[in-house]
Amino acid sequence: MNISNIVAGICSLLFFMIGADKFLMFLEPPCSIMDQISPMVWKGLGVLQVLGGILIWLPNFRRPVAGFFFCFMMFFTFYHITSGTYDIGGAVFMAVLLALLFWNPSFIRGKQKSV
């Protein structure tokens, strides 16, 4: 198993967790901007995150998913900061992991298969 799959697995688990939380509200404390976003959009974000948790496992989609959600996480990180809230630790951590998947440096690719 290479490091890229491990990082994708961690991201996938986090996507499922934060996506499911949009419906089940099990994370404490709840997201501080939840009341500023319409319930329909909030649930749409949850569906998008769960979908990201699935698509990140498909090799053809991994890089575009990582790039999209890196931007997604950075947008909401800045949204939190401009709203005066700072519960951004998970989003920043995930943005770093997604940036690694998007960039895919040699240490994360693992050994190259010789042809």
C-alpha cells in the first residue's frame, strides 16, 4: 500500500464524517457557521462531501476531486475567519492532505513501477 492510498483513505473517512454530520449532527461542538447557511445548501454540502469520499478512491477522479475540495476547504476556512469564527482545524488539516494528493510529490507516489 502506498502513501497516496493512505492519504486518500484518511480524506475519504473525513469526507464521510463531515458529510454525514450535515444530516445527523453528531460532531460537537457543531459548526459555528451552520446557522448562516440555508438548510438546503447545508445538506447539499453534505451530499457533496460524501460523494467526494467515494470519488477520491477512483484513480481517474482522485486529482480533480483533491483539487476541487482543496479550494472548497480553503474557501470555507476563509469564510470562517471573515465571520469571526475559528473552528477551522479540521478544514485546514484536510486542505493540506488534499493539496498533497493534488500535487502528488514523489514521496507520496511511492516506488515507480518499471516497464
